[in-house]
Amino acid sequence: GAVVSQHPSWVICKSGTSVKIECRSLDFQATTMFWYRQFPKQSLMLMATSNEGSKATYEQGVEKDKFLINHASLTLSTLTVTSAHPEDSSFYICSASSTGQEQYFGPGTRLTVT
Amino acid sequence: QKEVEQDPGPLSVPEGAIVSLNCTYSNSAFQYFMWYRQYSRKGPELLMYTYSSGNKEDGRFTAQVDKSSKYISLFIRDSQPSDSATYLCAMIASGGSNYKLTFGKGTLLTVNP
């Protein structure tokens, strides 16, 4: 149980375009989903927290107009990177939780912006 | 001082060894403690989740929490090459409404056959 999927696993896009990443909880209802980014050999950095049906709460320094998060259902959250630039290239990981404390992570999405 | 301190290693042990991984923390509000395992280019996998002080065992893994010392440990018995990964401790403070995880930097473990 407690499986979280992400799609796509790897995406390459051109600078200036937008990219959408999906995060799904496959066998449980996720009242809360979290989005992280991770740079090589570094720990995870929380970008935002979203509760189903509510606006996401962004961490300090994260541009909410650039990283659009939608948590439209109890099993799906999406992260859209708008007007992507090479510095947005990173490993994006979501996690999902039904309780808040136990968070289950997806396999991650590697974004490369050329 | 960072909220969560974790020795990044790297730690290299022979197959079959007992591995001890540790984290210390400074925030007394941390009440929920997790250990995650992360393989290269993959998302973290939840290994252990504990709330109270004491030990929790699951197969070859034992998580230990000492709230009075603000110290948590993960022990791996009979370590296997497949245990080679980065191990992250993570904590959540009580009283918050968003259950934000605070991670340690992670310890890179290599188990040699």
C-alpha cells in the first residue's frame, strides 16, 4: 500500500515553455500533498504544501506564479513550471499523506530545461 | 545551529555488519520522527515512523528515539549490498498545521559484498 506515482519521470523542455508534472496517490486518499525539489547531493527542499480543494501554501522564496500547484482531487496534484529556464532544471518530487505525518514520496521527475 | 544535524558520511561497511545512523535535533517541538531511504535518482522511501521515545522494530531495521537527549537512531542488522543508499532522517513539529518535514542532510551508506 501507500503508492505514489509521478508522471513524467523525465522531461526535457525548451526555455520559455511550461511543463506540467502530475502526482497521484494510487491506493489511498491524500488530503495533503507536498512538492519538493532536490539538487544533486543535497537534501529535499520543500516548495509548497497543498490540501485538496484549497490554495497551496508556498515556502518563503518560492515564486507561486512560476510554480503553479493544483490539488483538485484526493488522488491528484499537479505542479506546472511556467516559463521554465535552465536554472529550473532539477529533480522534483511529490509526497502525499492521508494523516499529515506519514508522507509517502513519488519516484520523482527529472526536469531539464535547454 | 541547524534544526536537524546528520553526519553525511560517507559510511562504508562490509556485508553483514550492523549499521548505526544517527540524527540530533534542537527543536523540542519535534514529535514525529521518520527515516527514509533514497536510492540515486529515486524518491525517498519511508522506512520507519515513530512518535514516542523508545524502540520500534521492523524486520532488520530498528528505530530508536530519545526525546530527552534529542537524538534518534536507525540500526540496520545484517546489512546487505541492496541497503546501499542515502538515509534521511526527518521530523515534524507538533502544533503546526501543515506537517512540514524537516530533513537531515542524509547519510550515504555503502555496503560492500
